Amino acid sequence: MDKHSITAQELLQLLLNGSVLPVHIMSRSAFIEYRIKTSIWKPFNKFEDHDFSYLDMNKTIVTYCKNESCMSSVFAADILRENGFKAFAYRGGIEEWRSLGYPSESGEI
């Protein structure tokens, strides 16, 4: 792990104390199917528009995608940090989160 990545256990701790906003950067259908609890959806290709008005500057933002081989979460977190956010990438992604049985949800919001 690098200094801009976060582990599943670290993310779980932030989630439990309410200081994190997980950002699901995959497709809308993947978001509806299964996501980390309290996640919002912002597909990776939308990060280029630099519209971050939907994000709370006071929260730690954690981007995630499918699994460790997906680098989009790293690039998205980089963009957020460049724009003044405290942001990390959760490299394990939704596959690891699901395998650990950590808090999740599904369906439309």
C-alpha cells in the first residue's frame, strides 16, 4: 500500500465513525447491484469535469472500483487530492469488500 491507498480495515473504521464518503466509480448498474454502505455514485469518466460540488470537503473521500487490478480508483483519488480533498483509493475494491462481508447495500437510492 502507498500513502494514498487505504485498506479494507481502515475504510471500515472510517465508515463506522461516520467520517468517510465512499465513492463508487464504476457503472450505475454495478452501483445498484452492490456497493459499500453510504456510497455515492460518480463514474470515473465524470471526474474529468472537475465538478465536485456534491462532495463534502470535511469528509475523507475514498474512491473504489472492482478490484486491485483496477487503477481508476487511484487516478480518481489523485484528481480529488489535486482539488483540495483528503482522498484515498481503496484498492481492494468491491470484490474484496464483498468477500469480507463488510457493510454494504444495493438497489436504487
